[in-house]
Amino acid sequence: MKELEGRLDGTGLRFALVVARFNELITDQLLAGAADCLIRHGVSRDDLQVIRVPGAWELPGACARVASRGGVDGIVALGCVIRGDTPHFEYVAGEAASGLGALNRTGDVPVGFGVLTTDTVEQALERAGTKAGNKGREAAEATLEMATLFRDLS
Ligand code: INI
């Protein structure tokens, strides 16, 4: 039986980290976790590009342009959508998830989903480097694994 899976070796790979400024107290922590993960796995700091956008709504458009421009092996999308009193949350979170999902399925490079969708600020903080880990780090690690897998599959 032959098995194929990605590796956590980022030597020579290039990544774009596309990060939303909305809720930046939290997204800055997701960014720190994602960058630290990739560097620890061998990605050169010079091969990381950080691209900032206003909010999670803007993530799919920016990631699509980065993907079509080329020059990266993977993209990590980072954002934080916190539920409010109106249906606004559903639209922003839904569009970010479906837009990034479509891009991940159809593009040449993997797009990691490091977008928190939570009911409260506390839940978001827990997932941005406190008791529930750092979802930016997890998204970066998965993107690295998929980037090496995509290389092997191409
Ligand atoms: N953007 C976020 O990233 N998180 C949110 O929680 C959020 N809320 O709640 O409104 C949010 N809104 C802004 C949105 O992403 C766009 O930047 C804005 O609508 C302009 O297009």
C-alpha cells in the first residue's frame, strides 16, 4: 500500500499571511502564532509576506489575488468575527468561510482557514493563544502540510 501525506518542513517555501485588522487585538495574536509556526518549521522570515486587509469580508478577495499572482506555496487567512446583536455576523463569517473554501478547493495553492467565529470576545481570546491554543498557529501548520502535499501531487 502506498501512502502520501504532507510534511512539516518549510525549507525553501514561501507563504502569504493575509490578516484582517478588525478585532486586531486578537488577529495580531493569530498572526504571531502563524508566523512563529512557519519559522519553527524552517520557513525563512524573508519568505513570509504579511498582507493586511480591513476585515474578514475582504479576506477571500485579497487571498484570490495573491493566489493568482503566484510566488507563494501557501496562504494563511487570519481573521476574527465575533457575534453581535444583529445578523451582520452571519454575512461576514459566512462569506469569509465560503469564499476561502472555494479558493482552497479550486486554486493552485492551499489556503488555510485561520478565521475565528465566536460568540464572545472571551472565546476569541481563548483561541488566540490562551487556554484553547492558537488557531492561527494551527491554520499555518495545516497549510504547510498541504503545501508540501500539493508539491508532491503536482
Ligand atoms: N469584520 C471582522 O473581521 N470581524 C467582525 O466581527 C466584523 N463585524 O462584526 O462587523 C467585521 N466587519 C467588517 C467587515 O469584515 C468588512 O471589513 C466591512 O463590512 C467593510 O467591507
